[in-house]
Amino acid sequence: MAKVQQITLVSLAICLSTLLSFVAAANPEEKFIVEGRVYCDTCRVEFETKISKPIKGASVKLECRNITNEKIVSHSQDVVTDEAGGYKIEVKGDHEDEICEVSLVKSPRADCNEPTEVWRKARVVLTKADGVSGIYRFANNLGYMKKEALPECKKVLTEMGYFELQDEIGEEVEGHSTAP
């Protein structure tokens, strides 16, 4: 008899927790905080290296589009990055049926204002219906490229295992040396 009661209590607890998660997901007053960072790609390689620099004063925005017709459903005001290149965007409501992305708007640096092809946008999931709890969502870092790569980039990239002027199988290209 005690075993039946335990099973009943466990089943009831599971049902209640499931019901509460559906109620929380349907809450229009729900909010999320999207955090990310904007950096200057000082080596023009379209990813961060140890000599990449944060960009203070860069502008980003968040847009959510309908998943079926691609029309913009909501968007944020432009948000400016802090000293460390970081930003926070507060978003209200659940966006389960939308594709939400943070994108670069403007760099304050004339020497580093070309958006990277790969990291000009970062997709974020803004729903609790995906099993992620909590209100914080973290976007991939976004980057601008410097007009010209810094001289120390070759050393940094060599340390990382990238070798300039090599063909697809790692052979040195004729007439060029990769020695420092």
C-alpha cells in the first residue's frame, strides 16, 4: 500500500512540474537578458585570437523574425557596448516561434569597422520551451576586422597551428618561407 502511495506522489509531482513549466512558458511578462561581446579582429582571420581587442561604443541590435514568413516581429533599440565590449539586451515575452539574432550595427573605430562575414550575427533562443532554465541567454561574440592585420599576427597564428602560404596538404608554397 505504501508503495502505491509513493508512486502516486511521484506521478503527481511530475505532472505538477510539467504543468508549471507550461504556465511559465506561456507567460507574456517573461523576460530574457541577452549578453554578448563585440571585438576587433586584429589579424583579419574572422575569429578571436589572443590579440583581439574589445570594442567600446559599438552598436548592436536584436531582431526576431517569424519562423515561417521571415517578417520582423520584434526588435530592440540599438545597444552600445561597454569598456569590455560587452552588451546586455532585455527582451520581453517568449519567442518560441521566432528566429532571434543579435547583429552588428556600427563600430566607433575607423580602423576596425568592417564586419566579419561569419560573426556579424549571432542567433539566440528566447524561449523556456527548449528546456533551458533561467533568463540569461549568451550570444556568440561578434566581430569587426581591422583594416590591416597587425605585424604580430603571423607569430600568434603560427602558435595556434595556422601556417601562412601553405597549400591544402601543408606543403610550403614555392618561393615563400613561413620561417619567422
